[in-house]
Amino acid sequence: MDLLPFRSKILIFAALILAGGMSAPALAAEGQITAGYQGPGWYYVGDTVVFNGVNSVGNNTLLRITGPGLPAEGVPLYNLGGTAGSGNPAKFVTGTVWGFTWDTSRVDQTKLSSGKHTVTVWDADYPEITSTTSFILKQPDFYMTANPSTALFGDYISLNGIAEKGVSYVKINVTDASGTILHTFMSPVSATGAFSYNFHVDMAPGTYTITGVNPSMDRILKQTLTVTGSGSATGTIATPSPEAQVTTLQPAETTAVIETTAGAGGIVIPATTQAPLGPVTPLLALGLLGAVALDVWRKVP
């Protein structure tokens, strides 16, 4: 029996393995990510929104937001001018349940407009698995903003807002975390309700609450100011809260999106993603097949 064709097939097969490499399936990411929020589904800019959900895919849950005037790729909720596609980390509450509290008074409110906003949730290790939840933000009729809302010692802060008509002034209090009033300013209010007041930061690093009040006003105007350092080389820089830290991670170009219905808990939809095939060392494959081919070659007369 002529076995040369059989030997040739063995050699050709071994050569193809060496040229193309051998692939083996990698471990697949199995699990689910859900996203929702607590509350009615609409909020004023300045309110606090609590998000939660489940991440059984990995251990590093991230959130980004998009909406009117924000990049389509989304930005971190606590850094609206940050890198597009990056997000803030959430905390695991228990087991696979995560939670994230977004205090909109702590961000640059000038970047938030009235309209529908969408938060995307994903895991840093599996960016192809995402979940979204949408809600409505509305700029209040009466408000106060601080520009900038994060500052250094000595920085110039500009407070601007709209107060209820009919009041002649707004009393502005700067309060520390313990509730102690450090400064009180009086700002006149125009006939249209507009007011503006400027001051220099002279507080130590920390988070401060700025309120605008008047006995005739029904609503208290509130804004958060974060002082991060002294502004000098010898200054002490405060450690930002975990939620304020930004993790810059670009999501994959191909994204499998799992939508959840707006509302706490959302709809839980399982997602299974098959990871791409990974290469095995060609030399190892050649060695194994070469040994088999040589053994067959020797046994054939």
C-alpha cells in the first residue's frame, strides 16, 4: 500500500498549524448588569439621585452619563467635563448589588440642561456588557450656581442665580461639614430675580455648602463648593471621595447593550458574552504534532 499521500497529509497539516497557529476558546464572561434609580424618574438640577442595580459580571462597576449638551459617549457623573467614555466607580452594597449616589449640587450645574439624561453602567473588565437607565433632569425656576464648584484656596468664586421675584436680597451662608456657618454675605436681587455675588476662598480643604435664603422665599437655594488644596506647593491636598475619583476607561467599539426599564431595579436581563479565541504557542502545537507524525513515519514501511 502506498502511504506517501498519508505522510504528505501529516506534513501539510503540521505546516498549516505552524503558519496559522492553534486557537483555543478563552473563558467566557457570564453574568448580568442592571441599572435603575430610586424616585419618580424626574429631578431638579441640585437634587440627589440614587442609582442601583446588579453586577454579577465583575467587581468594578462604572457609570457615565449623557444628555443635552453632553458628549454622546458619556462622561463621569462627577466630572461632566471629563474624558468622554470614562466613568465614576460605584460601590458594592451587598453581594452583587451596587449603589451610587449622585449629588447634582456637587457638579458644574452649567453643564446640565433640562431634558432626558441616560446613565450607562458597565464593568471595567467587560466593557462590552452594559445596561442603561434614563430619567428627566430639569433646571429649577430658582437656582444658584458656583463657578468654579471645585477650587483652591485663594480662588475667585462667582455665585449667580435666580431668586423668587419680590425679594430685595438673598442672604448667602457658607457652611462647613459640621454645620458651622463660616461666612455670611448679602447679595442684592434685581427686579427680575437675578443676583450675583463674588468672593475669594479662604477655607481649608474640604466640602462646603453654600445656601441662599430669604424669609419671603419658599425654596432654599443650595450649591456645594469643594476646596481641594491651598493653591501653593506646600499646601495639603484633600483626598477626594471614591465617587469623585474618575476611572478613565474607554468602552469597546462593539457594545452589546442591555436596556432596562427606567425605575428602581429595572428589568433583569441575563447576558452571556463569548470571549474571542486566544492563540496557543505555535511551537508547542508543532512539537506535539511533529512527534505524532514522526512516530507514524517510522512505523510505515
